[in-house]
Amino acid sequence: MKKYNIAVVGALGNVGTEMLDILEKSELPIRDLLVMDTLQNVGRKILWRGVNHIAVSYTHLTLPTILLV
């Protein structure tokens, strides 16, 4: 089964946290989750599906490897 690389932009905001909740409850096969937010939130940890993810800022280098944003 194909697995997807997904980025959530604004992951620590209201919409972003709701999106993370929806994705966590879904059965979508996700290989890698990239959580992106503002510079002030870079480095914050987000627990998702039992794994800590570190918030990063948007750069032009991050999006070529992402299927869904």
C-alpha cells in the first residue's frame, strides 16, 4: 500500500491542530508527517500517533518531497 508524506502548515494554530486530530483518527497511510509553523514555534514538540514531531519553519526546500499540504 502506498504511504504519503504530509505537511501541516500552521500545525500549532486552531486549524492546524484540528487537522492533526483528523489525520490521527484517519486510516490514511502516512509515511512521514511534517509539522510546520511560525518561527516563534520552531522546535516545539507535537505528539502525533505516539511519535514526537518537531515543528519546523517553511522553506522552499521542504515542499518538493510533500504530497499533501
